[in-house]
Amino acid sequence: MPALRSLSLAVALIVVGIPAAAQENYEIQVYGSETVAPHVTMFELHSNYTINGSKIGEDGELPTNHAVHETVEITHGFTSWAELGFYWFTAIPAGQGWQWVGTHLRPRVRAPESWGWPVGVSISQEIGYARAQFAGDTWTYELRPIIDKQMGRWYVSLNPTLEKSLRGPTASTPFIFSPNVDVGYDITHEVNLAVEYYGATGPINELDPIAEQEHQIFGAINLNVSPAWEFNFGYGTALTAAGDKKIVKMILGRRVGK
């Protein structure tokens, strides 16, 4: 799925996601509209390292500086237009051992190709739990519309994501707007270069001041060496005072099934 890889790489550089205020460097990825094929299971390992992050924990949360995040994502395709994903989040905070962070479920449906739409469209929903020392909002919900388009060698994906805390200090806050964008270019059939953007601009009824918003940009490379495998590597940083600086991320995926 070249489109999915391009979308994942370009947009993944911008937003990351567990709590309702950006993705917290666990799964840094922009989604493409394509779903996993029927009877196929995708196994992915998301590995991220924060070179320069928060050095002092706030509200009981651990600092992110020099933290390693390892996430296992398993997605199964049930039909040509529906899939279900499962996430297992773990972290190795600086100076500490490996720790379990939480789990999420992500059902997703797409507009079938038979509809003949000029762009790819799908809707992803994600609900899950994270331990309080890693996310003040322990239960969260995400609604992610996905619109993408392959235009020759160019690929563009937009994820105008809405995130909501269900339990925690910001549970009374309306949905947070967290847009993600991926713009990629196929250098060859096997190599795609992309720019990914991830943002968190604040509640939809009243955006945060610019200095408090999160805007991250990543440069990434996607390798399409086999239909069974996907590989993404990227480096990114925050453009504002909010958010972690200097993040390295890698995604390694393997498709199993028909």
C-alpha cells in the first residue's frame, strides 16, 4: 500500500497521540484512507526517542526527556472497507525500567473504491486508557476524518483530528483540534520522501494562544521494498515553545495473510 506508507510517513511527522493534546510521541503517524485488506493482519512496531523533551514532570506525569516509547499496533482487515486496530503502549522513562502505559482500540471504515470518489476518504475512531503517570487524562476519545490523494509522484493526506478527554483534568474541555498533514513525493518506486505536520491548537470553541499551541514538523523517508513490509524513519521538532524537541521515530510493519 504505497499510499498508506506515504501518508503514514508524511503526516506522522506532525502529530503524535495518546492524550487529548497531541500524540505524546507513542504513535507518530499520519493516516492514509486505505484500510488493511480483508483477512490480512498488519503488525507494526512504533519506536520513538525524545532527544530533547520536558525535564520536569507536571501534574504527576513523568518527564519525556530521553524517554523511549515502544508501541505495538495490530490491525486486522475484516472487509474491503473496515478494519480494527489495537495498540499496546510502553515506555522507558530516563533512568527507569520498561513500563506499560496503556491500550487503545481503533475501528475504521472507508469509502469503497466502487463509489468512485475523486479522493480517498475514511473515518477512524480511537478510544483507550493510559496510566496517570504518562497522561493526566486517563481515558480519551479521538475522531479522525482522513482525506488523501495520490497525484502522480505526489501524495497528500489531511487528518483534521478531534480529540476529547473522557476522564481526567481536562474532561470538561470541548474537543481539541489536532490537524495532521502528510505531503510526500516518490523519488523512485521504492523510496518516498515526506514532510509531516502535527498540531494541537486547543479547544474548538476557543483556540489556545500561539505560544501554547503545539506545532511539530518532521522529515521522513518511506521505503516500499515489498508489499508485505512497510518502513518509515523520521526526525522532527516542535515549532513553538510547547511540545517536545528533537524526536526520532521509526515504524516497521509486516502484513500477514492473503
